Amino acid sequence: MNLLQVDQIDVSYGKARIVQEVSFALGEGKIGCLLGPSGCGKTTVLRAIAGFERVGQGSIEIAGRRVSDKKTCMPPEQRKIGMVFQDFALFPNMSVADNIRFGIRAWKQQEQDARIHELLAMIGMPALGQAYPHQLSGGQQQRVALARAMAPKPTILLLDEPFSSLDVELREQLAREVRNILKQENITAILVTHDQQEAFAMADDICVMHEGRIQQHDTAYNLYHKPINHFVADFIGEGVIVPGMVVGGNTVNTELGNIHGLVPVGCKPGCHVDVLVRPDDIVHDDEATETATVVERAFRGSDFLYTLRMPSGAEVLSLVPSHHDHEINEKIGIHLKFDHLVIFKKQEAAQAED
């Protein structure tokens, strides 16, 4: 049974429809993610699940109990949810232990102390129970906020951009740590973020949102390798779109040459398509006879992300180990290696962008 069921919900502010026909489900112990750019409606969906926003259409069920529909909106405090906010929202005048204690003050003292001790160990801060928030790093404060939300053992934990105020280097690491903690407690959770690396590090499955709708609900692997439209292809990972035409069977002619792979169903020879070219599809090879010119380069530590201009004039991206250090305007050898071909029909591209 799904612990959370969101079915065709709409949410409006006045006459503006912010969320439209959003549906997804989440099983017990699973971590889901609402991923998308600012203004796509992901936080509004989270607020509707929490009970802070009413739904105009559709319904939301938690643990088999309907909590929201057009006529019903169960108060947040009755939904047995926990929330972790972007700004941590810790009480500055309370110790770490008392912050964690806040939601379980009705428990017996011995049970409170045992739960606090358990959570402090779980978040890797067993000796910091008497410390105050201002004495902690940002990462430590976020762990305390997580522990406080987990203390009452909520049915679902909602995390609203929980890592956005932290250093970029810390976000992905903390996302993995939080995932491990949630899995250890078998807590069902939903993460809202605009950062795909956080989503990949933490979530079991991901809903990519755009303009109030879910574009694709899938695993991180499928979102990257099997995007269903232009928006998902552009938002997830990096790449460029190259126009092409099907010339027969599973062969597409492009300005990069003929590319072989599965073409869209019903796309016959002469069908105009768009081909997604990822940085890992263009392989640097010093022995290759085909060359491209370095137009831009971005150093990423272990790799360079090169923007290359092909002889045809098309520009593509290539991810190259950083010991291959090439200058702007230098020609380098390349060959194409399409292990996962992503092709869109021209009319599908137009529909995706409407």
C-alpha cells in the first residue's frame, strides 16, 4: 500500500492555477523528490500535502486516510507529518537536546531522554546535546532540525529546500547522510529542491515539475538517459539538441554524421527529429582523425567540460579528464559514442515547449 497518494490535485491562488493535475504516490520507507526550477509549483504541492494550502480539485491521502479534497482540508497538526525548513528554524534560546525535545514534550521523561539520546547518536552529534544553535556549523544545525522533525516519528517527513543555505560542497554530502538516516528509521519522506545533484543523492524517485505540472516521474537514471521531452532533457544534466532526419531503420543523419539508435515509434525515413547530445557522447581521442575546436572550457577538478565547435559549425559539449588540458581555439581529436540515444520528433518538441 502507498503511504502517500496524491491524485490529480489543482491548487490556485486567486484565479491563478499554480498546480495542475499533479498525481504521484509514495510507498512506505521511500524517499521522493519534487524537482524543478523556481516557480514551478513544487513547494505549493508540499504545502498542500502538509495542509497549509487547500486543493481546488483532486485529493490527497496519507496512510489510507483522506486529508485533502475539494471539500476537506484536515489541519496540519492532525496529519502526523514532520517538516524541515530551508532556514532550519531552530529555537536559539534552547539547547540542541531541548530543540529535539520540542515535539515530544507530552511523552514520559524517560522516553523523551531515550529518543533524544538515540537521535543525537544517529545524526553523529552524541556529545553536543547541551550546545546551542549559534555554536554549531550550518551542517550541524541542519542535522538538529532533521532530528527535531523525526523525534515524534511522523508518518511522512517533508523537507523544503533543506540544504539551500549551505555551501555547495556540503549539500550533496549532507543529502547522502540524510538519506542514510531516513533509511535507518524507515521514514517516508519528500524532498523539494531545484538542485538535481541533491535529488540524485537522496531520492529513490523524482518528479520533475515545470509550470505547475509533473513532466516526468522516474528514477534519476531514467531522467538522465530517457527524458520524455525537451524540458526534462534540458533541465537534467547537460547537453545540446542537434537537428536530424531519419534516413532508414534506426539511422539518423545529423550534422555530426550518421547516428545509430532507436528512433521514435512511427518515425519513418524523412521524419525530422531532434537528437540530444550529452557531454559523455563526445569522446576525446588523440588518435582520432575527426577534430573539433575548443570554444570554451570549464575546469571541474577531475574533468574539463569543453564546448567544442564541429567542422559543420555545430557546438557540442564534451567531458574530458583534466590531464587533457587544451586551450581555446585548439583542435582536438574526437569520436562519437552514443550508448544511449535520445531522439524527439519535431512535433513532440513543439508540444513539450507549449
